[in-house]
Amino acid sequence: MVGGQASQAAKNTKTFARLVDRLDSNGRLTQASRYADAVRGRTTEPARRVTYRLGTQVARGSWAIGQRSGRRILSGVETAVETYRVGRRLDDADDSTLDDLNDLDQRDQRTSGRAIARTGDPEVASDGTGDLLELFREGDDIDPETVERLDDLRDAGELSDGEINDLIDAYDTGTIDGNDLRRVSKLLDDSNDEYLYDDDVDVNELLDIADETDLNEVHTVIEDADGDIRPLLRGQYNPDDTSVDSGWMYLKGRHIYGQQMNDPEKPATDFFPVGQTIKGRDLEPTEEMDTTDIKGMIYEAVKNSNTDQQDRITYELSSELESKTGVSTIRVIIRNGRVRQAYPTEGDAVHKWIQEVGEWKDRLEAD
């Protein structure tokens, strides 16, 4: 009888915790240990020991968390294995974090168990109502690393509590989803080496972009000299309908990989040199260069310029970027407020393919 109950209960921590708590409250720890024996072979070794931990630690509050608080935290965890892992994390947590968890209201304590199970970080889970913990209530599509990254940004002063709550509200209303939130956290994180974010752009301006497109599409976002927000989106490249080509996919397809260099409607193609070989020509930068440097060129050009009457920017890059890349001047095309494409126009490492004659030409030569 005990074996059957234990095997079934191990699949659901809430049931498991209640059964063991009932045994422990009656002083029958020997019978509690029999539950551990009963699930042996039916689950992992950590789960086999979870009953004993529940009976001897949580119920007696030996984690510096009150007895009721400990039970509520574990009630938010779904499996016996996760209960074991949450217990280990709580064992290692500092006293201030445990005190914060103890002070949470009942609803937040239940949510904190889920948060600890997903992030492995009791400190993130101790934030409380109206803050990052809110994301774990219904947010099954949220990457735990996103929440930890947002927490780090807040601690570093890069993100205010009000901005976090704006993001939470947008998530709750369906304006953004978990993928959008992940991209926002990476854009805001200066340590990332893939996306670029302008500190002059605030969270609400990012959410304005979300009204028209997925934030998960944003690769770079810049405020130009006029105060206009110019995002570079992932965009699309469609060889069957080039009228819709735009954004990062189009830039890479045409001006890095040369996917339209033989298109009769594209008489010439200028190439960013990132070490690729096109039609037998090695396009090497002055120093090591990657696609992040191209985004840096776009960022610098848009940040320090206004668009002309044709919604174009022609910009001479800083000597630092020029010496690294071999690109001295680029042109950025803006359409519908967004960066449609960008390409180099001058520089020691810049080459242009002339489709009409099937030849290469240095951009430094006279046109």
C-alpha cells in the first residue's frame, strides 16, 4: 500500500509533500523513510531522498525559513526531483535571501518555488509581487536566463523597477511574448556581442516598436541626431520578390554573401569585407572583423547623422573603425523609419562587383 502511494505521489510534489508532512507531524519518520524506499528504482537518486528532506528539514524550518513558508515554497514545485534541487539551492542561499523569501506573501512564496526550480537562483525568486517574480506566474514561455539578466540589469542600475513593470504589463497584455522579452534583455545587456542598443532609447520606445513588429526581430536600435528611433530588424530576403527585401537578412544576403550580384536589376554590388571569398576574390578586412562590426558601423552612422531628402545617410566612419575594417564610408538606407539596408562605399578593403561587365572594381577608383 505504501509503495503504491509513494510511487504515485512522487509524480506530484504537492501530493508528495502533503503525505510526508502528515507522516512527519505524527512523528512517524520511520514510515516516511519507507516512502523513500518505495520509490527506489522508479525515479532518480535525488528524488529517492526527497521524502526524508521534506520530513526532517522543511517541516521543521531548518533552512532558516519558517515551517509554513517552506511548505508553500515547495508547493509551487511540480516534481519530486525539482523539489530536491530547490532544497539544495535553498541550502546554499544566504540568510538575507532566505529572510526575503520568508517575508513574501503566500501567493509569492508558492510562485518562488517555481522560480527557483526554473532559474536555480533563490535571490531572483525573492523579489516579490509586481516585480520579476511576476513573470513566473503564467510565463511558461519565458527563458529563466532572461529573468536573471533583467535582475542583473536592475542591480546594475541599467533598468529601473518602473521599466521592469512596464515590460511585465506588456507581457501580461500580450504586446510582447517571452521571445521578445529575451531580446529586450539582450539588447539592454552591454556584455552581449550580437545586438547593439542605444542608451538614449528607453523601454517605452522599445514597446512602441513592439506595436508594429516583434521585438525579437530587433538587432540594433538607435536614436538618430533628430531624435528619431531607427531599428535594424532581422527583416527578410526573398529572391523571388526583391521588393520586400529589407533589414539584416537582406544586408547579409546581398552585401556579404553576394546573393543578388548577378541580378540584372542590381547592376552593381558593394561588399563588406569579412574574409569571405566571392567569385575568386578574397574580401579581407584590414584586421579581424565580423558581422558585429558591421552593426557597429550602422550604429555609428545613424547615431551621428540625419537622413537626407531621400532617406539616406552617407557617413565617414571613425578612424578606429576604418583602421580595423578597411571601410571608410558607408551608406544607410532608411525606409518606413527602419534601416532597410547599408553598404560600404569607400575604403581600402572595399570592392564592388559590376554585374554589367562581370568585373570587380575598387571603390577607391574613380567611378
